[in-house]
Amino acid sequence: MGSAEWDEQAVTFDSEPDHGLLDPSVRSAWADLIIPLMPPAPASVLDVGCGTGSLSVLLAQAGHDVHGIDFSEKMVAAARRKADAAGVAARFEVDDAQAPSVAPASCDVVLGRHILWALPDPRTALERWIAALRSPGLLVLVEGYWSTGAGLTATECERLLQPLRQEITITQLDNPALWGRPITDERYVVVSHT
């Protein structure tokens, strides 16, 4: 999808429980998943394809220095409003998740949720994200292969990462609390340290 299609989705994007994290129990489930994966605060986190900034705001509230990027202007505008409403200093800008405009070795964590599958060249994106990491650096990807037929299986994601990273841990995310409902498709988190 192009930026115009994502701009159109920005209006209703947060209506999905795992996108907006508006339900306190869903928000708590994501906090319980993501925050313990992070290095001690204040880590520098680049949230690639941040959408409306829900995870960025969650991490900023936990004391991290968060920079979210998305190529949809309307998603970035929504993320800025969300950060302002939460009173956090997360930064958001329009940028290309495939090739973020960040300096090499400039962040501690690269976080991507439901973005890798949508990029034209996932391998190149992974190379660029890894290059943005300081050493030691942490790559956290939440991905899936959805019932719609879109996405990446965990096996496909691992195959993309293996030539680039030595330590790769994949955990299935089948807890309904994360999604606001039971799921029947494949959803997982990849955690990779340098």
C-alpha cells in the first residue's frame, strides 16, 4: 500500500484493539510484553512504521527516548496528538521505514510492529535497521501471517534475519489479551540482540 492508502486508514486505525491500545487490558498486555524486552530506560528507540504511535507512547511513558517514523502524514499527525495527550516527549516524523533517515549506530533499539511484511524489500530494510543500532543493539519485530493471507510466517522472518543476526528468538503471540479477541492465525515477536 502507498502512503495515500495508509493516510485513509489513519482515521479508523486505532479502532483495532491492538492498534489503538484503548482498552486498558489490551494496553496492559502490550506493556507486559514490550517493556520487559527493552534495555533499561532511557534507551533510544527507533519505532519504524510507528502508525499512530501507540507503542511509541507506551515506551515513552516507561522512560525511553522514542523516535517514531511512518510514511503516512496522517498517521504521524495522529501519533503526535497521542504523545501530546499522554504528556510524553516522543518524536514523530514522516520518513521511509524501508530506509530511515537516521545515522548509523544511533539508537539502542529498533522496534517494528506489523511493518516488515508490507515493505518492498524486507531484507534491505533489516540491513538498514541493524546498521542503525549501537552495539549492543536490540531488534524487536512483531509480525504475523494473518488469516487474510498477508504477512510473513515466523519461518520466513527467521530466514530473512539469519544471515544478518546470530541470536534470534521467536515467541508466538497467541494470548487473546494482546489482540482483544482470540486469534487463529500466526502472530509472533522476534527478539534479536547483537
